[in-house]
Amino acid sequence: MKRAEIKGLWTRTASCVQWIIITATLLTPVASEAPKVNPFAFIKTLSEGQSTAVTCTVTEGTKPVQLQWLKDGQEVVGSGDVKLIKHETIVVLSIEPVRVAHSGNYTCVARNKYGYDRYTSLLQVNAPPKWELEPGDMMLKRGQTLQLHCKASGHPLPEVKWLKQGAELKRSPESKVQVLENGTLVITNATGEDSGKYSCLASNGIGTALLKTVSLLVKMPAKFSEKHSVVTARRGENARLVCDAQGDQPLTVAWSKGATKIDRGGSSRLEIFETMTESGLRSELFISSTERSDGAVYTCRAENEFGRDERTSKLLVVEVPGQPQDVKVSETWSRSASVSWSPPYSGNSPVSKYVIQYWKDSGTAHRLQEMAVPGSQTSALVGDLHPGSTYHLSILAENSVGVGLASTPVKLHTGEEEPSAPPTDFHVEARGPSTVRVSWKPPPPDEWNGDLLGYYIGYKPTSSGQPYSYRTSEFRPNASHEFFLTGLQRGTEYAVIAKAYNAAGSGVASHELHVKTLDGDVPPPPKVFVSGTTHSSITVTWHQQFSSGVRGFVLHHRPEESSQDWKEVNLDSRTSSYTLSGLESGVLYQLYVSATNEYGTGDPSEIITVRTHKAGGVVQSPIFGDASTPLYLNLFIMIPVLASLVTIVLVVIVTCVCLQRIKRRPPQPPHPMQPPPGTMERRSKQFAAAGLDGQPQMTSTSARHAEKAQQAAGEYTGLSQRYVEVQPPPLPADHPCALYPAPCATLPMTEELEAKMARHNVNQEMKTFLAQNRELPTLPIGAKAGMSIKKDHMYESAQ
């Protein structure tokens, strides 16, 4: 092995051992609990653009340890030029490149749960001089005081010196030329001798020194005695702006509008005129036919070889105000509304007043109403409005020039009140013994006070002192209205009224009309079906339950969403189907049928709504099946028929069973009204056994056997088992026995009473049988047994 190789091996071995020792030192557990920061220091001779890095190491302390860098007491966050590298007990602060701003005291803080330690080191970055206030050429008038500022920054702080014609100016309290500590050159009571070249020198030993040479002239520069003026002109009129400049000749004047220079001959409306004066130069800017865009700040700049000055002139082009903005309706009531807006462009003249214009949105020529408001206000309360109405509102602004344009109109809708007028053309007519037709037209639109929702139809018999009963009819715009009052009493005079209502409530009632229902029956409403539809036709079929006396039918129809009145088609009594043709395709139609006889027109059928097919679409089958389908396959017909047949069969079977039981019952011998002793006891026992005396049914076997034996013997005896005697109920006032003071047992039974008792026994037998098999329907109060109850059906009439 060569010596060079051995030397290299030893070098690498020494490095590894050194690293192991350092690592072992850092990783050896410390006996102290609080952390200990190892001292560190920055390089002393750092200049801007160089880089530096310093390591903060914790040599003692129990882990975990938190490390943090502070600069002048503020936490250092690694970003940009400053980077932080952390690893358990080591944190490295790296700055590249360094700048003067990085100078300061850097502190490394180490903390754990047992305490903390810190160490601080100063970082100084040297920088060459840099201008902060660079001197420039100056000019002043005789007798004035001059200050030439010269200031530079760097590290260390540069030293500033002034030189005139290459000679340094010394600080002397007696001299009129002074150099202040901050580097400013001050010359008091300047004269022509002070003119010349002055140089400012700044150096700190780092890098290249700064040197700036300026010229000082003590002369008469351009100047304006007046710095600002305001000129007013009406829009469309001419305006003239004047500048009087003072200073040594040659003196020039230039005009600009804002930041834009005005060139001579650049616009036909702008002209510049100049006149020489003893003290300088007069320049005039002439603007013809001013516009709003001409309103601006114009600058007049005067310049000579010794200096420059400027003067501003503000041109106000006054005109009528602009449109008020953000017009809003804050709140509305039934007869007033609160309005607010934002002030418009004033036209460079204060707004003297606002004019609020509003008109009603009625679809016709409107009457314009106006309301004046002081110019200091931006809100107002508009009154004298109509309830439930829509208004358009706009606002105009006025100033000393005139009235501006109106704002964009806004809509407002006032709150509703009850209608203030009754329905018009109110009419009633009897349409049957229980039906009255009521027709009317809406009140005048100005009296609606909102959107009508419908009408209340009030009615009552004139002979009664009862209040009105009311029915409701929906509102249909632009159409006459009708309503059928059904379920009325036959041959009775009624008082009828009508009144409209909206969301606020009901309005004034119409005058009361009297009408008397018919004495005869009008036909009942037919059953109406739709048997077919096409794109232009609807086929209607109806069935009249009782056709005797029917003289004809009236088919009513109209589009559902239209305001048209009902159209009528009068048909013969033999007609039971009709096809409406010439209809619009894809439109919903409403239709109903009513029958007529000698007493009048009957109640309308239920209103049916059906839609025609769309043009070119596939024609669908009728609602109740295809016309070619046999009736026995049409479920809409067969299901009700089968249900009716089953009900009839059940009733016949029950009736037959009851009659058979009655026939098997042995005949009873005639007996007086009062049964022999023990009869009432026996009859009480029968009622108790059957459960017909209000007590639970008795099921004693011996009682049933005794009853059968006595029935077989054809008589009642007192030898059977006795039960508690039940007091018979009192006799009604119309009973024959009630006319005699003697007991009923002493009176002979008449044939009429025998027939009544026989019927009572049959009815009681039927009740007992039916009660054991199914529940009987309950008859209405006041209905007599054996009488059919006809229920009045009420239909919503066409509106």
C-alpha cells in the first residue's frame, strides 16, 4: 500500500471518528433538565449581496426542546431570503443575499417543560452610500433663502460634504452659507455672487462615494400671483380661462386639461390667445359651445430658463340635473306609499327640489299627478292613492338651470280594501222546486279596491227571521256570473243578495231580491259521460234517470281558461248524445247538461273537464272504453251492475227466509187487550230473552224449553217459571185505550188494532232476524219506518 493511500485512509478514518464523537456528544443524555443554548456569532465584515448562516445548538436539556429565532424581539419566519432549517436540538438561520434591512439583534430561544435559555448576537451588514435626497439644480430670486438638501444612506452612515467650484464649504456661524448636520446646504439672502456650481459628496469608506453637482441661479423665474380660480358657464355657452404669468423673458405658457396637454389647433372648439405684458405674459383659453365633458380642472404652466410655475382654473359647466337613481318603494299601504331615491348628478348646481310624478296603471290613458319635495330630501310619503291599484312612479330633479330627465319608472301596488260597490245587473229566477238561478256582473273596476277573489251569495226564506246563509262563487274576469242555489224548499219565497270579496274582506251587498221556488218538480240532473274526443270535437253522452215529462236538454260548454260565457246547445228530449265540433285542439273544455220540463230547467249535471287532442297527435280511446267494445267487457259498466245484482239477490233471500219463518208460526187465538195473569211476565221474559228490553239477552235453556212448550199448547199459563215483572211503557196519547179510564184488558180488540199488532209482530220478527245476521242502516231522525228517504244532491253550478 502506498503512502498516499495510507494517508488518505487515515484522513477518512479521523473524519469518521470526529463525526462519531460530535454525534455522541450531541446525543448523550443530559443531566440538567433545562435547555442550554450554545453561543454563536455572525461574521463581522458582511456586505450587501453576500450570504451568511449561523447555527443555534442546544447542548443540554431534556427533550423535546422547542427552538425559535427572534430578530429585535420579533419572531423570524422562514420566507424569501431568510430560511430556517430545524432538526431536534439544532436550528440553522440562513440569509442569502443579505441586505442592510437584515441588520439587527438575532436571538435563539430554546424551551422545554423545565425552563428555557436564549442567546443573542448582532448582525451588521455594511453597505455603500445610497441617495435618499439627491440635490438638483436650483434657482431663486434675489434676497430669498435657499436650501439644497443632500442626504445619503448606508452602513456605516455616510459623511456629507459640500463643495463650491471644487473648494469645501466650512461650517461657520457667521457665514450666510451653512452646512447642517443632516447635510442640507442653506444660503440666506441670496445674491448674484451665490450663483455657480455646487457639489455634494457622500462617503462611508464602503464602495464608491456619491458625488452630485448642481447649478444655482439667482434670477426671476416664471410665477403666477394667483394660483387658482373657478369659472362657471352654462352648457352650450362659451367659456374663457385667463392666466397672467410673471418672469424673465423668454417666457412660455402651456395649457392642459387634467393630464392631457392642449395643443394649438387640436380642436375647433378650443383656441389659445397670448398677449405680452410688462411683468410677463397673458394667455387665454377660449372654449366655444361648452359641453358636460368640458367641465374639468385646467392647468396653465408658465416656464422660462430660470424656472416654472402653474395655475389651475376649474371650469364648472352647469346644466339641468341628471336622473335620480335607485328609486325604491320602501313600504306601501292601501292609500299611501313611502318612496326613497339617491341624489342624481346635480349639474354643478344644487338641486332645489324634486318632483314626484305618478299615474295609475289602468291600461288606458292616465292622469298624471305630481308632488314637490325639497331638494334636501331623498324620501317622501306619496298619498291620495287608490286601494289595490298599481301605479307607475318616476322622479325629476330641478336646479337653477332647469328640470332634468325623469328617473326610470318603478311600480308600486297599494294594499287592498274591501270592495266599495255591490255587483251589478243582479238577477234571480226560479229554476225548479229546489233550485234558484242567480246571475250578476262584477262591480265597476274602480270599486274593487284590489283583485276580486269571488262572491258571496246570501239567501234565506223571507218569512223567517234567520240570518243569511252564504254560498261562495269564484271570480272569473271579463264575464257574467251565474250560480245555482240548490236544496231549497218547494214553493217558498227566498230573499237573495250578492256581494264581492277580495283578500281584505267582503264588500257592499247588492239590493235584496225575492224569488219563489216552483211548486212542481223539475227533472233531476242527468248522468253525463264523455264517449270520445278528437282534435276538434268532443262527443258527450248522458242518461236521464226519470225521462217522463222531459221536454228537452241543454248542453252548456266553454273553454276552461277563457273568460267567455257559457254557450248553450238546445237538444230534443229524444237525444242522449251529441258531438261538439269546431273546437280548438289541445284545449281544456268544461261542459254540463241540464234537463227541462213544464216547470223549468232542472239542476245541472256535474261539470266535466275534458281536453281535445293536439293536432297531428294520436287519437285516444274514449274515457269509458272503446266504442266497439261489448258492454259485457266494459268494466266501468259491469262492476256497478254486478254489485247491484248481488245486493238485490241478498235482499230477496232475506225476505224469503223471513216469510218462511212467519208462515211456520202457529196461529194465536183471539184474546182480550189485557192478557191473563202471568202474560206480562211471560212477555217480559220474551223481551229479556230476545235482548229487546235494553238488557243483555237471556240464554237460559229451561226458559227456552218452557217457551216452546207453551207455544205448542197455543196459550200462556201462569205455571211457567216467573221472571221479574217489567213495567210496560205508557200508552201514547193517540192510542184508543188512552181515551178510557178502564184498563185496556177490559176493552175488546178492534180489527184495526189487530192489523197493527200483526204488522208489529212481522216487523219485530224481521228486526230480530236482520239484527242477528247484519247491521241495519240507521234511519235519519224524524223519518218513518217503511218510507224512502230522498237525499238532496248539491252540485257546483257553472260559474
